[in-house]
Amino acid sequence: MNDVPFVDALFDSNIYSSILRLPGLAATSATAIKINKSAPPTAGADAKSPPATKSNKVTRPEDLKPMVAILLAKAFETASNKDHVRDIGTEIVLADIGSDKVKTRATGYQALALIVQADMTIGSGILNKEGLLVELMDSIELEPESIQIILTETLSMACADAKTRTAIGLHCSEFLKSIVLRGATKNQHLKGAAAVALTKISLAESRKDPSVGLNGEAQLAKLFSALLKDDKNDNHSGIQLNAVEGLAYASIQPAVKHLIISDKALILSLLQLGEETKSNPLKYGLIIIFNNLTAFRKRLSPEQEQMLKLKKMAGTLPKSDSRRLQNLDDDDPLDSEAVVSQRNVTLIKLGIMPALHAIGHQASENVRQSLAQVLRNLITPTETRGLLVQQGVVRLLMPMALQQAQQQQPTSESTKTAATQALAKLSITLDPRLTFKNQRIPELVKPLIWLLESTDQLCQFESLMALTNLGSMGDVQVLGLIVQEGGVEKMENLQFSEHNLVRRAATEALCNMIFFEPVFELYSDPEKSKNKIHLMLALCDADDFMTRRAASGALAVLSTSLDVCNMIMGQERGLEILTDHAVAMGRMDELRHRGAECFKNLVTIGGKEISQKIAARGGIQQLANLIQTSGSEAVQYCAMEALKGMSEQGIKMTA
């Protein structure tokens, strides 16, 4: 059904103006009812009043505003000519604001706020009308504080648009500063709203020039802190929301993060608010503050740094990347890894987890996305992981990693990635059987394998390490799920990664998987696995010791198969690699043991023909040297068994 003609007709009718004025009229009605309730009884008041019913219930303005905003947002989205809609809205707003009646003017300001909330493009178009902001500033100080609050919160919302934010900074900053910094009012709600707007303007200026605005933001943050710690504001949702929103913006700056974490009373107020609030806007503001406090500075690889520098030289570097490049040379010590880790430990000790559990309950997807990031941040320092597990962090993470919907909202990939990465971190350093309880371990497999497909190499690495740990338990169900979900193929693909640590982790994960019979059989099949054996041999020749150790360990297990022995000997440099690198040059007994095990299997399982080839390459002398020089009984045993097998096959032993 095409709704466009209907919506266009709605905007051209009186219905549009009536919708815009609904919250204002509801506020007037609510005030009238309060007055009537306090009026003295009339002559007929002794008669019994009819019982109150649901139909008699008056809709509160604060309940009506979100409904009207949703209705308007859908209508604006459907309209065919948004410029025409903007012009009609401008006429309605200006007509009411220009009235000589306070209630009508309040309705006009409320209508402007609704338009900005419903559609930023249309709302900013009205505010950017030539001369409008100047005209509003000329008269706003004469208006009641209730109207000043509406306009100030509208200006704060409109700061989301860059052009409008610049105009507000130019024309409205003096009014906002008079409220916040010069004590023009004692109204805490108005102060908080003005401070939020100033914070947004200040942050925008500091992004253009990092030397601008930092002191101002710290000063505003102190105001927000005072508002939140004041017990008088506990039941005033407007003041709390403004203070939380202001801190959410200001806490981007390291100096403000330090101010917050150093104020125990403020942290406890934020945590208490997180445990008690049912408001999604408040939840979102709180989780953004916690995210800013706990986030580690993202590291760039040397290649990424070089690419940014080349873009800068070519003049094609975006502003966002320009700030990242500047941070490389001017890292703030208040955002160093050690300081962020300490902030995270402090938050955990002060009891952040109950607040996070409460915030995550029946939360919007935006809140859950930031919640997953906060939990990942808190888990990053290894010393916090045990305590977080005790406090139920797994119970919060698992539904997000498994993409279980909440309030009929699907879990985004960003949320799933952060939650799964957090679980991977736990799986790497803690015993999965104690961390997840045995019945939940199989549920981890699917999201961890999904994470292997991430383009983020850290996600790949941590997922591989977690799967290695899960595989080492020897649980047949878990190993079977890894195979079933395509984990082996994804691990093999990551053996070709450009990053050394990812390559190593993939090889270690596969080495563990080879103990599982279906994987062993796959690698022992000459029709399917010649290239797999070739790659393992190549990795035995890698520069990285731990990669060589994992690859040679895999071959030590696989060489118990006659088919694998033949595949090794069928490779052009198969025997050379094992002889020269795994044995002769492997100074560490870990490598020597694996190399000697391979030779033992090649001799005892592969047969006389293979033994003769080993002897022809000086293998007898090298095995004798292993017996003499190695201090490991395991290495000596394998070498002796290999020599014994060759002797029994009739091969002459020569020194």
C-alpha cells in the first residue's frame, strides 16, 4: 500500500499542527486537573463520585512525547517533499512562539523540540532559518524557566548536526554560558541541559583544534558530577538524564575520565543509578560513560601507521584519521594501557557488575552493543577475569554471543563480535570447565568459529587460542562440533595469514585437533591431504620457533600413519626439512623430541625403503648425535628406537 499521498495530505491539513501541539495541550490539561483537585468542594461535592476508570486516566505529557515523536518520524520518512514539510512546520512553530500567551509559546517550543527529535534534517532546517536563532536568543531570557529548559534541550539535541552545532555555538553560547558559568539561574534542570549543549560544542571545537576546550569540559564535568551526587535530584529524571548525557560526551577526554574515576562518590552514584533505572536513554548514557572509562586505545599496526602517513603526504587523509595519526605522536598518559587497566580494576572493585546486569536487562540493541564492549574491556586485564567470572560475566555475555534476541530486537554483528571476543579471552587464560561449566562449553564453539572469519587479526588470534584450549580438553562432543562447524577448514585458511601470531595460533589449534580421530583420518588420506602435509612441512621450516614446534608436533602424531609417512617422503624437501631443521638444527629438546619421533615412525612404520633414504642423508650419524648430546630421555628413547629399527631392517650402522 502506498502511504505517500495520505501522509502528504496529512501535512497539508490541520491535523499536522494538532499533532505537534498534543504534548503542550496535555501539559496544560494536566495542570488544570491538578488545580481542580486542590479546589474546595462545591455544593454537590458530598455526593459520591463515580469510581475512577482507566478511561478517566489523563495521559502525562512525558508519556505522550515519545509516542508523538515516533508518529512524526514515520510521517517525515514517508513524505515526498521534505522541504515543504519543513516550511509548514516552521510556520506552525513561529506562529506559536510569537504568541503573547505563555502557554501557546510553550506549545510552540515543544513542537520545535518534537520536530528536531523526530527528524534532524527537518529540525535543523527550521533552526537554521536565517535570523531565527538570533531572534530566539533576544527573547529567551524573558521567558519562564520551563520554556528555557525546552529550548535548551532542543539546542542540545540539534548539536548532533554539524552545521546547526556551529550556528548554536555562534549565536547561543553566551546564553548557555550565562546559565552554567555565570549563575543566571539556580534551576538544576536548566543548568544541566545548558551544560550538555556546551559540552557538545566544546568537544566539536577540540576535535578541530585539540588545544581548545579541555578545561571547559572538565569544568562542565564537575557540574554534571555535582548534579548526580545531589540527593535532591534522585527522583528528577530530567536532571539525571542531562547530567548523564553530559558526562557521556565529556568523558571522551582523558582528563575527564581521570576526574570521574578519582571521585568515588560519583562512581557509586552512577552505579546506583544503573541498578535502579528502567529508562533506556539513561541506560544508554551510563553505558557510554562506562565504555569511555574502560576502553583501551586502539593500536595501529606498522602497516596501518605507514598508510596513514602516506595519505597525509598525499593530502587525502580524512579528519578522523588525522586525529588517529596525531595520537601516535602525542599519546595522553591518562589513556595509557596501565592507567586504563587500573581504571577497570577500580570499577570492578567498586561493584560495576550488578549495575551492568541491571542495565543489560530488557535493554535496547544500542545499549547491548556498548555493554558487550564494556565487558570486553573489563576482561582485557588478565587479573580481573577470575573475579568477573565469579560475578556472573558469562551469564551476560553468552546470550549476546549466541545472538539471542531481546525485546524482539536481533543482536547485531558488532555486539556478537565484542561478546565472543570477551568469551575467547576468558577461555584462553582460565580453565573452560570451571569458567563455563561443562554444559555450556559446546555453546562456545559456534561463535568462536564464526569469529575466525573476522577481518580483525586480534579477533582471529584470540579465537584460535580459545579453540586450542577447548580442543586440549579432549571432549569428543566439542571436537566434533569444531569439525561440524567448519573449524578445521577455517584454521587451515588462517595458516596462510600474513600475521605471524595468527599463523602460529592456527597451527597450534590444528595440532590439537589432529588427536581427534576424524581429523587424523582426514590428514592421513593421500587423495585429500597431500597439500596439508606439504604445508605442515613448510611450517616446520618457519622462522618462528613456536610455529615450528606446533607443525613438527602435528607431523609427529600424523607420522604414525603409513600413508602420511609416504606423503612426507613424497615431498621434494620432506626428509631434508625433518633432518636439517627438526633434528640437526633444533637446539631445543622440544623440537628435537618431535623430530626424533618423526624419524622413529618413518623407520618403524614406513619400512626399509624409507630407512635407507634416511641413512643415505646421514640420518644414522644425526640420530647418534642426538643420543649423545640431548639431556632428554624422551629424545634419546626415540633416537635409539629409530636406530634399532634400522638395524633390524639390515641397514648397516656406521659412525
